[in-house]
Amino acid sequence: MLRWAHELNDSVPEIETSGSLVVILVVLLVTTVASLIKVRRDPDARAHAGSLRSHEQDRSEADRGGERS
């Protein structure tokens, strides 16, 4: 978007492709490391397909004392 904006207006800074790729790689690295740290500290935090719905159901059952509706 910055490249497009720079073509429209010279006051918008031009970011090189290599700089943009470095930012993307750093973001991916940080999120991956944070995810790995979270899973090591709390193994139940691991994501599974469809886990959001079943996790909410497990929580609501725990809040009701384990009763199923």
C-alpha cells in the first residue's frame, strides 16, 4: 500500500521490498515463538480444528458443575 501511495504522492515514504519482507518475517517469527511458548506453558492451549466451539462448551459445562444439557 505504501508503494501505491508513494506513486500517488511523493511525501509518502517508499519502502523497499527487502525491508517489507524483513518486517513480515520478524512478525511471523515473533508470533511462532510466542505460540510455542504458550503451548509449552499450557499444553491444553493447543489449537485443534473446531476447538473453539468445543472449548466454549467445555467451559460452560465446567461453570455449571459438569452437568450436560
